[in-house]
Amino acid sequence: MGIDAIRTVTVIGAGTMGSQIAMVSALAGFKTYLHDITDSQLQKALESLQFQMNRRLEKKRITETEYKMAFARLHTTTDLTEAVHTTDLVIESIVEKLEDKRELFKSLDELAPGHVIFATNSSAIVSSKIASSTKRPDRICNLHFFNPPFKMDLVEVVTHDHTSEDTTQTVVEFVKQLGKTPILLRKEISGFVANRLLGAMVREAVHLLEEGIATHEEIDLAAMEALGHPMGPFALLDMMGIDENYYAQLLQYQESGDPSMKPSAILQEKFERGELGRKTGKGFYTYSSIRPGL
């Protein structure tokens, strides 16, 4: 297919990740569709993007022309057919539930042209588990952006046994076109590289908290002051979304059967109480106001 054949990109899921991925695509010059099932979610996404882009404009990270052209390239829709019937690359960014993703990819396979590449932004569900719901397993891979996509440079490209070399190279080049840095994993493993490193730290941080060794504030302070991390593991959980982390750990536990991978009691409690971090105003920390995009 080649990168020159990628002119239109579709992002499915207008949460923080999906909406920012869509804007990164539009900024890079691609006509971009952002799809979600409700107009209200799309409106919320647009308000968030306007807030974020205005900040970038104020800080002179983009020009007025780049700002206007990016929004001109960005199209929102609740109609899945409209979103994919002329696209070249689809990036899925919906909830981390395998059956939901398989059902979506089955619909995408029926609606999108045969040449289209399908990518999932999932960091926990490998694409081979989704590929079998379509008739194009050779055109499917993981394309994992980090939160927030506006700021984070690295993107993990993960292929499975049936992903074609053409698909692999096209997606790697696409990441470069976005101005990002790709790393290519030619073997699937849940969590990939960065999140497996992060997961080990988060599990140990939660263990220290549950054992009463230190408070979550003190653990975060140790990570920042002693290890040089920009934020501690609990602040990071709040930013990522405790629900997303809970789903990812639950999936890893179900796949491996390893009790050490099971979500901790404190994560499960916060998940069940709806204390999911910044997006709900409370997680390990309390947020008196929630800025758009956070």
C-alpha cells in the first residue's frame, strides 16, 4: 500500500485519547474523521480540542494557519459508514473490552474498502485477538499512542503472525509522518514494552500503599524526587484513568492466570466507586475543577 496511499484517517472513539490522536492526524495534513456514537461526546471532544489547541497557539507551538487548517481537516460524525467509506486507515480507540472491539471491527470490515488498514490503540488487547473477527487479518495491527498524544512522542507498532510486511511498513511510516517516533514489536505481548515497565512500578507502588509503608503522596514524591519521574505512579493512574488500568490488569490476569497480575483491592474499590481519576474529579487525588481534555 505505502504511505503515499494514506490520505484519509478515521479515529473511532472520541475520548481524550481518540480525539487527540485525530487532531495529531489533522495537524500532520491528513483528512481526518472522528467518530463516536453520540453527538454530545463529539461536542465534548471538540471543546476539549479547542481548549488544548488554543493553549498550543498561545505558547506558539503552532501557528494560526496550522490551527485553522487542522480544524478544517477534522470532521466529526456519528455515522460509521460516513466515517470509513472513503478512509485509508482506521484507528480504534474505544473501551478496553475485547468483545466490544471485535464487534466494532466486524462492522468496520463490512463497511470499509478492502485496502483499508485497521489499527487498535489498545495497550492491553493484542490485535490477533481482534483480527479473526474480520476477513483482513493481514491488514490489522496495534498502533499504541501514549497519553496525552499531543505531548507523548513514542508510538508502539505491534504486529501479529498474519500482519503483512506492507501493512507494517505503511503504519511505521505513518507514525513518522505524524512527527512521532515508532518502535516496532514483531512479537505480541500484552502491555507491550512501556506499559509492562510501568505496570511493574504501579503494582509495587500499590503494594507499598496497601501494606501501609507510605502514603500515596509520599510514594509519588519518591518517584519524582529520587527517580526523576515527571509524576508519581498514583498521579499517573489518575491521569490515565483508573478504569483503563483496571481493565488492562484484569485482562492480563485472565490471560496469564498469574495472581500477581490481578487488580489490587484498592484499584477494584476505586473502580467500583467510580473514582476513576481526573475525568471524574476524584481518584487517588481530588480535583476541584476538571479542565477540558483532562
